[in-house]
Amino acid sequence: MKKIAVNIARLLLAVVFIGSGFVKAVDPMGTAYKIGDYLEALGMGGLLPELVTVSLSVILAAIEFSLGVFMLFAIRRRFTSRAMLVFMAVMTPLTLWLALANPISDCGCFGDAIVLTNWQTFWKNAVLLLATALVAWRPMEMFRFVSKTNQWIVTNYTGLFILAVSIWCLYDLPLFDFRPYHIGANIKEGMEIPEGAEQPAFETTFILQKDGRQQEFTIDNYPDSTWTFVDSKTVQTKAGYVPPIHDFSITTADGDDITDQVLDDPGYTFLLVAPHLETADDSRLDLLNELYEYAKEHSYPFYGLTASNETAIDRWRDMTGADYEFCQTDETTLKTIIRSNPGLVLIKEATVIRKWSHNNLPQIEEDMTALPLEECETGQLPEDSVPRKIAILLMWFVLPLMALTIADRTWMWTKYFLNHQHKVKNNMRKKIVAGNWKMNMNLQDGIALAKELNETLKADKPNCGVVICTPFIHLASIAQFLDQDIIGLGAENCADKEKGAFTGEVSAEMVKSTGAQYVILGHSERREYYKETPEILKEKVLLAQKNDLKVIFCIGESLAEREAGKQNEVVKAELEGSVFNLSEEDFRKIVIAYEPIWAIGTGKTATAEQAEEIHAYIRSIIAEKYGQAVADDTTILYGGSCKASNAPELFAKPDIDGGLIGGASLKAADFKGIIDAWKK
Ligand code: PEP
């Protein structure tokens, strides 16, 4: 239930954030104006220059969109859910203030695409806040669409995509135009109040006086003439229907309202819309002037519409040589008509035919071929471009991410499947935890330890093979009582000579005669302190096998070799030098112990990943030499500061089949803790 609830909340948040981020990104100017409105409401109007508000708008859109996509794909689950929680924890009280104080009528959460009232916005945010709290409470319940390894592709691609959309829409015009002045819209129709629409309501109160006393009356209880009228006030009690376009007007410099004249003109009219001439971009003046000449030639009216004053208009004229007439229109209306300062609009019979940003003005020769507009494409209403734009977005954003998701999931499932197969195969291989007592324990202590272990493991059977390799002096005594079905017994070394005058040495045959079944050979301490070379070890392996001892053959690199990146080379040479001469049948009897020298007795353990990597490599070279079947059946142990705490992680790796344990094999409880790792 918890998982389902978190994932439903997560999808809801993803959809809302992606949607609101995207509509902001397609209209960065619109969001920048909204930021300006908020600042105005907070008494900080005009504090930030337009460049800053536009940048803030681009950043806000990118953050919202990216958080939405991260939530959808469950990328950086903890971070994303907390970031959204912070975002909503700031936005919800802010929108409550908007709803209560009503300083601006629309919060602008979804740009112009969906306009909500302030209370609707607040309730929407309250629901989202609950959803973010739920997700932030259990972020790890979100299932992934792409693996951790590949999530960087989604992260970077999303960031680049949404910034590219914003920048393009700033350079040109919003990709999708949700305003009442979009191409194809009829301005006059947008101004109409449909029949039967709700009418605004007003109420007038009258203040009258009699005998020095003032009282308020309405038209319904207006008193007789003994009262004297003092004052009246009228308030609007109901807004009534407000048409999408309600403040469009064009007034000439002489104060004549020519709105109807422009809108009723049966021909084409160019409107150069520049809310502020002071800050209007003047880099395409040549093109503008050419367009004006073209309009004059074909008798198309050409007006400049601005909210700027006479001085700014005169400055513009001086600077650009503009000959066209300038008229006054409300600033907000101009900013709503086109998100470009200046922008060019072509209308015919009040219908918006084309809109151009100052960066993308039409070229007379290329786009209009100097023909009258009636005869060229520019003069015709373009086909609906929304389906094409949606297709482009799908192609550039949705499809690549879908392809990535499919590839990633296929890769993960294949990996899971192969791993699973591998595990099944691995289970055929013997798991072993072997202790190496080294030169510790006198006879009595050693016997006591072996007895304790024997009793413990008889009472609680291990899930793997267990071996203890002890100094020679313990072997015969321990062999007497050890239950060798549960615990194998082994020596830590044997001689490289069969028998004879080798004072102090113990032969493989002697080891075998104690009742031991195993022998450790090639331990790094013997290689280093007793100068055992690959050739000597080769002899020892042969003699051990000749006497039916199972060899635990140690290999591993020094710290310097690991730092030089030579670990693979080293272990390969050690195998080639001492055991790769064996027949397949004899090699199958060998247990390999990979022990990085830098981890032995140092407390430093190779990470499970490091160990797995080299174990897999060792298995691969065994496969090269003896074939995959032999490699799959070879037990490879890990050794080097292995403890009960790190054993489960190490043993969980597919190529690690157990451990060769030094220090931690000297206490029954510690050793048992490692053995029990196979039970987890
Ligand atoms: C060892 O000597 O084989 C060994 C792994 O030692 P330790 O576990 O103490 O690092």
C-alpha cells in the first residue's frame, strides 16, 4: 500500500512539475512579466532589470521541469523529493497569501495555458505539498525507469533540452501561444460578450441627512424628501463575464480612437508592437524599414503601437528614421499580443495572420517576393502548426528518453537474468570458509579452539564447507575428535621434497598421515619470508596432490603492484607458474584463494566490487586455460581482513565462493560469524 501511494503521488508530482515547467519554458517572457507583477505586489516593482527577471524565469522553468523529470524517472530519489518538498513548502504559504490578499489575479503557475483563481491555486498546492511530503517520507519506494548507471544521460539531456526550449522561445516567439492573440484568433470575436453572459453587478449607496443625523440608504429604501442628499458611492458586487480580450484599443497621437477602423479594415494591416521603445531592440531596423516601404507600396496600413511617451517615440524616429504612425495601446495588452519588443503582427479583418519576433522578421525578397500579400504565402493563414510542434517535441525529447528507458531496462533485465543463471551455476560450486591459524596457539589452546568450534558447528550446521588449517603440531590431536564431515582439517604448508635429509621439514605424506585433508600452499607470507618461488610451489602442489591432499592455493598482489595496476598480471603469472601445468582433472581439485597482500592482517579489505572484479578475472583465465565448465566449478576464496561484518557483502558477489580467514579464525565466535554469512 505504501509503495503504491508513494508511486501515485510521485507520478502526480512529475506530471504537474513537467507541465508547469514546460509551459513556463515556452514563454519565458510571460513568466518574467509575472515575476514583475509579484515584485510589484510586494512593493518592489522595477527593482530588478528585465534581464534578471528573464533569467529568473528561465531558471525557474528549468528547475521545475527537471525536478518533474527526475521524479518521473526516480533519479536521485532522496534529493529530488526533498527539493520538491522545499519548493512546495515555500510556494504553498505564498499562494495562501495571494488568495487572501489578492494582489494579483492569477498566480501564473501554468503560464497562460491554464489560468486558475488564487484559491484554486492554493488548494492545488496544498494537495501537492501533501504528495511531496509522502514521497519525501519514503523516497526509496519509488521504482526506477532507468538504472543509476545511466541516469546521468536523463539528467543532462533534460537540462539541455529545457534550456534550449527557453532560449529558442526567447529568440523567436513562444512555441505554443496560449494567449487570445494567437495566430488565427479574431480580435473582435475575442472582445465580444456572448449573449446571456453573466453581467457585472453594481450597488449604489446613498448618504442622506435629517436633523443633523446622517444615514445610508439603497434605491430600495430611499427615504422621502424630508431627507437631504449628502453623497453616494457605487461598488461592483459581481465581476460578470470578462471577455478574453477586454483592453485592446488604438489611440492616435491626436487622441482619436481608431480601434474599429483598424479592426474593420478588410485588407491587411501591419502592427509593430513595442511596449517600451526605450528598451526595444533596434538591430533589425533595416528590415523593419524595408517592410514599411513594402506596406506603403501596397497601401497596407502600418502602425507602431506603444505605451511609451512622445519623447521615446521621437527618439525612436530619430534613431531609426521610422516614418510610420505611432499610436498608444495599453502596456499589458501590448506585452500580451506578442512576446517581443518590438514584434510585428499582421492582421486582416481583425484576424491575426502572422506574428514575428524582431529576430525573425520576414524577408521581402525571400518570403514575400515583393508580391502583394494576397498573392504570397506570408499573407495566408498558416496551417495549424501545433501537431507538427508536438511531433517535434516527441522526437526530440520523449522518444530519445523512451528509447533510453527501453535499452536500459533490457540491459538490466539481461544482467539480472545472467546473474541469476550465474548464481544458479555458482550454487553447484563448493562454498568454503577456511581458517588459517598461522603460527598461533599452543597445543592445548589449539585443541580447545578446535573442540569449541566442533561443538558449535555440530549444534548449528554450517551452510558451507568449513576447514581449519593449523600448525603441524595440532593436526594429529585435532584429527582425533574433529567431525570431519563438518570441519575439514588442513596444514598451512608442506615440503617441496618427498622425504629424506631435510631437517625441520614436514612432507605432504606426513601431513596426510595425521588425518588432515587440506594444505595451504603459496601463502604470501611463505612466498615473502621463506622465498618460496613459483617453481618450489609447483613441486609442493604436485606432492600434495600425489598424497591426496586438497590444495588451497594462494595468489595475490602487493600494494605497489595494485597501485601500478598490475594485479591481473600478477595473479595470472602466479597461476601459470605453479598450477596451470596440472591436468584438467588435477586442477579441478584445487581451491584458489585470492588474497591481496595489502589486505592481509592490515584491517584493510578490498571492497566487494574490487574483489569481485579480480575474482571474475581469475575465473576468466581459468576458463581460457581449462574451459568454462572447469572455471564455473572452481572454488575461489577471498582472503584479507575478512570479518563477520564484511563477509556477507563479499560472499554475495557471484564469483566469490567463500573466504580464507586469518585473524578472525582464532576465536570460535568470530569464525562462526563469518561462516554464518552463507546463511544470510
Ligand atoms: C591470511 O593470512 O590468509 C589472512 C587472510 O589473514 P587476515 O584474515 O588476518 O587478513
